[in-house]
Amino acid sequence: GRPLPGARLQAWPGGQATSGDDGRYALRARLLGPSRLADDGPAADLLARLGREAWRPAHLRLRVVAPGCRPLSTELFRRDSPHLDADALFGARRTLLADCVRHPPGPTPDGSLSSVPFDTLAFDLVLQPAGGSPCAT
């Protein structure tokens, strides 16, 4: 891959960034902790019939858009999260696991100050070309 400047990243919940000339990006977002899916409706019925729990591991939802590349919507999963092997939505993959590093309150990577502990993670995203040579950020 090669760096992809100007890629737009959006995280849910909250968080937007644009990759720099070197393809690097930094965004501030909230990682969703392990959570249960709603226990009613057809999905819950199907999971119950399969004998599966309705848990999702801790994750971060991302969408990346860049000129000349196919948009990417994905989730990154916290490597040490419970429920990775039993994700109710079957989204957790080895290639989407990220190591989070816990930091004490203080300066954050974007230069602001946090009054509470916070985590950082690093992850290389690879985009597919809309047609032509590979894209990467």
C-alpha cells in the first residue's frame, strides 16, 4: 500500500478526521463497550434458537471515503474485549482486532487535556480502488 492523503474518516459515535499528506490520521471517538443486543424481535428469536448469546464485543464503527477508492464501512474491535468469539453479528475478525493502550489523565495525542483515563489505538486501513491501483491510508 501507499499513503492516501485526504481520506475522510468518520467514527460512530462522534469523531471525524482527514488523513494528512503522509496518510496518517488521528481522530477522537468513543469506543462502544461490550453490549447486549435488544432481547426482542426476530434477531433475538434467531439467536435464542441457535443457543447464542446476544452480545457484541467492544468496537468502534468507522467509515472511510477517499477519491478514487471504494468507500469502506467497518468496525474495529478491542483485542481484549469479552465476546470476540461469540459476536452476535459475526463481525469480529482477527484482521479487525486492535490493541488499545490505556493512559492516565493528562495530555492526549491531539494536544488537549483529559481529566479521565483514556485509550489510544493504532490501525492501518486499506482501501480498495474504485478502478486502477490500490489505495491505502
